Amino acid sequence: MLHVLNGDSARIGLEQSGISGELVVWPDVLYEGPTPLVTGDEWIAARTAHLTGLSDRLVDDVSARYRSDDAALESFREHDEVVFWFEHDLFDQLLLIRHLWWMGQRGARSVGGATQFSLVCRDTYLGPAKPDAFPALFAERRAITEAQINLGSQAWITVCGDDPSRLLPFANSVSPDLPFLRAAMRRFLEDYPSTLNGLSRTQAQILRVASGGPLAVGKAFRESAALEEAIFMGDLSFFNIVEALADARQPLLAIDERSNDPLSFAEKPIRVTEVGRAVLAGRADHVALNGIDRWMGGVHLTPERLWRWTGTFVLRAAS
């Protein structure tokens, strides 16, 4: 039996639960960076290329991790069952639909195949779950259906496409086959630049929680997470967004570096600049001030090719 998990915390819990099987973690942050509709070397190259600032050695290490995890997944025919363990949030729902598409590409059908494919997916966070919670979740696993493979594949193909307006049907309707997909797709669209001020929902939440005065980055992370219907973002992704807001041409945040005080980044105080307050209030536009160069799935957002979120619809802005 092969278990495919969303992160190392869940892996540790499952390892200690007494459930047998081989474990592989597939923790790719698919709401960041390009997601071409490919597998293998092309996928690995695209997913490592956006990790700018890493040394050649670290890129090699990341590539090696991808290859190891993919090799474990591609060995599915050696197992009588493959169990996917995912959650309800954006991070996990993107992992789920990517793996459902992968199943379709590999002809890995649940019904009639030598290998059974099953899914554990509830509105339960696996990372903090105690080991004794895993057996009950395992017992509730369900065989993956053709309908799930088809819907997940359609959604993943659309995420990897270049027209985010085609995601709206997935964000506006609930399917019993993938009941958490609707909210996840809406949250994904909410991180497109707003028509109000050019901020993504995540960026706006960071400015909002920090607007009351200096606030430690780690506390800002926790307070921003509390505003989410389903927490999906890790601290490293959050820290990168904070740094980008502070390093912009017209900074929206200021970070107290305290060069003589060796604080960890999570402990560093941040405050909203006057420009940041103007943007948050809708008196200025973040993209107009600072430009944009960001991938969201198959969409490369630039000033010349800009999509914006209205609150109900994603539209192409005039270049």
C-alpha cells in the first residue's frame, strides 16, 4: 500500500498511527509559480525555475526531491492500493486535482484496475492531528470515482490554462464529487489583483492586520490566517509576500531590520507605510505603482497581460 500525503507533519502522524504502507509526501505549493500541463522533466524544470535566489546546489536538491517523490508515485502498479490524504483548503485541493489529472493521464482508473485508488479528504487538518486520529480517517476512505477523475482533470487543465475566467464555473458551483473544490477555486481567484487597489486578498490581509502599528511578522501571519475560511498558506510563503511588499519600488510595508539585534524574521516588526495605507484605502493602485511579475497556474501576470478580480468575476485589464 502506498500513502500520498500533503506534508511531513501528516506523514509523522500516519507513521505513528500503526497503519501499514509506504509513505510519500507531495507538498508542492501549486498556487505559486507556473504549472504547465506536463509531468516528468518538463514539470520539474518549470517548478524549480521560479525558485529564484536559490544556489545551483539547492536547485539540484529540489529537483532530486521532485524526482524521488514522482518515482514513488509512478510505482503505483507495485501496490494493491494508493491512498491520497488531502485536506479541504486551497493548497490541498490543487494537489488533489493535479493528482486526479495524473491518474487520468496514466490510465490509473479506480474501477477494474489492479491497483485501488482511494481518497481521504474531509474538512480536517491532517498536520496537527494526533496519531490515534488516523485509523478512523483511514477506515472512512473512499474509492476514487471516474466522476472525480473527470472533474478534477477538467479543473486542473483550466488552472494550467491562460484564461482564469474559465475557472469561474468551478468557483460558482458545488459538486458532490469534489465538495471542497468550489471554495478553493474562489480563494485562488481572490489572489488575483483587485480592481479596487491592485492587491491580492493575501496582500490586503497583511496590510490590514499590520495597519494598527508595528506588528511582528509571525503575529501578522497568525492574524492573517485567522481571516481565512480554510487556512492554506505556510509561513515561508507568507514571509516571501511580506518581503515583496517591503522591497517594492513604492514599499507598502516597512520591516524593522534592527541590524544590531539578531531577531529571526518572524520576530521582526513590520508597519504599513503611507503608500501602503493609500493603497489599502483604494486611493492608489499597487500594480500601477509597483508593476507585477507573477505566475498563477498557467497565467503569467505582467502589466501588459493583467487579469483583475472584481469580487465576482476575473477580467482582463486593458494593456
